[in-house]
Amino acid sequence: MFIGLLIIPLSLFCSTLPINTKFWVYLGDSVNIYQKTSLALFALLLIGIGVPLAAAQSTGILYQYSAGIASLETDDIAIKVTGNDQAPHFHWWDPNNPTVDYHVMFVRMFEANDTDSNGIFDNGTDIMIGAPFVLPTTGWGFSDFETVEEDGNITEVHFNFTTEATFDPRPEGTGVDYGNLPSLPEFDLEIEVRIHMYLESPGEFKFDLIVDGWSWTYEDSLLVLMFTVTESTHGQSHGDTDPSGFHRTGTKFQFENGYFEYNETALAANNTLQVRASYGDAPGAYSGNAVYLSFENFGNETLEYDPILGVLSPVPGLVLDPMTLGLVAGAAVIVILAVVLVRRK
């Protein structure tokens, strides 16, 4: 198109000038050089477009379950979710840079007062009401995998771990005096953790928390879910150190290239609940940092909530796998040939 637009006005211009052979030879050579260079650059453009497309190709989601551990992997993230008497334990890393592993554990949940009515559990100011429900000591059942397949690749994987327990919020023999609290009998509690991975978001996964059967001491108190965030060298099954560079930006807790993102709303009987977050050093014998998610009182309804865990993605299209390297090398060869042709002229 561009060459045609160039040649038409040149032909009109030529009809009005005296014949000059050297001029027309030079002009013809220039057009040839322009054509060759344009073709080379066009080919380079096509290859440049192909590089990110090739880099974006994926083998789908890989998954397996063994000995209480569900494992998932894409090109961008590898995950283990443990449901063997310590769940839920989320363990993940970047398979393209497997030097550090991240660990998030759903440690316990408890009722707490909201001293300053800010909707946030302020550790050291707000007070736990009764005993906490400690999650790692309960047994968990695995649902099996549900998958979605497209063109031979697994594009979605879903599964869950579920536990049922009878919880005593005023246990005896713990050395804690609950005499100043209203009595609250034992109640049956069910907690389900649903895991969702989608290939369209290959560097992260979502987990839904479903809490059913919680009983409250007071109508204006909070339910607090406590998580610990730790890291370890790659291959260790548990985190034992504070995550490097732990900080919060908006609704995302970040640490190196890992993150824990929380949603500011939850659901209970299709009603929207406010969710607020706080964090600090993990208390007692727990390692790492603690994240506290606080939910306003939802009565006797079922709580549904969906945080996200993942790794920060590299710049799209710049993952230099073997195919991409081959395309880049081909592009370089074309550029070199174009330069040589121009110099010969």
C-alpha cells in the first residue's frame, strides 16, 4: 500500500521532467531498497507479534491428590493445599524461580469485641470473647476434583476440604475463667474451604471460606479469622520465617513476589457484609506475620468469603522459553540480512 502510494506520484512527476538516466537508476535502486527494507521490517513485525503469543501458550492446569495434599500447577504457579490434620495450609511458589516458598495457614477463628467500633480487630485493644476455634486440630475431608477441559487442556480445577466439629466456647480445664461471660453451650460447626483455579488467571488461585453454625455471645461483636503468613526455602513443607518485605497495599498483602489479597465484602444469606483487615506479628508460638479478617455479626446465617493467593506476574510476553528464544533469534537474523542488502546497494 505504501509503495503504491509512493510510485503513483513519482510516475506523474517523471512525465514532466527531462530524461535523466542516472536519476532514474538511482530512484529505481532506492525503491528496491525501500521494498526490501519494508519487507524485512514487516517480517520482523510479524515475529514481534508472535513472540508474546508463543510465550502465552500454556499446557493447562496439572493436578493430583495424595496423602491429604492436593497439588495444582500452571506455567506461573505451583500450589499445595494440605488437608491432613493441619488444614487449611496453603503452600505455593513460582516454578520459574523456585527459591522461596510461601505459606498461609488458616489458624483459628474467634468472637471478639470491637472496642472502638471501627470494624477492625485491633490486637492488644480488642478482646477475644471465650475460647477460639483452632482449625489445625480438626480433621478434613477431600471432595475430589472437578475440572473443565478445552481443546485437550484443563482450564479450571475445583475442589474442597470440609470439616465438622462440636465446639465448646467455654471449655473447662484450660485455666481461663469465663465466669464474667454469658454462658454459651456447645454448638456444631461446619467449615468448608473451596479451592478454585482458572487458567485465564494462571498466577493465582481463589479459596472460598464457608462457615456454617457459628453461635454468638453478643449481637455487636465481630467474628475474626486469623491467618499466619510465612516463607521457607523451596521444598520445605512448613514456613518458619517472616515473609520478606511484608506490607499492605490496598487490599493486597505482598511479600517478595507473593501476595494474599482479601475482599472487602462477604455474603451471608445473600446479604453483603463488611470485611476489614489488620495485621501484625503472629502471637504466641506462631511464626511469621498474622492477618486478621474481621466480619460483622451475621447472626445464624452461613458466611461465604473468597480471598485470593498468588504470585506477581512478569511482564506479559517476555518469558524467554525455548520457542520464544528461537523466534527472537530469527528476528535478529532478518534484521542483519536487511542491513546487508541495504549496504550492498
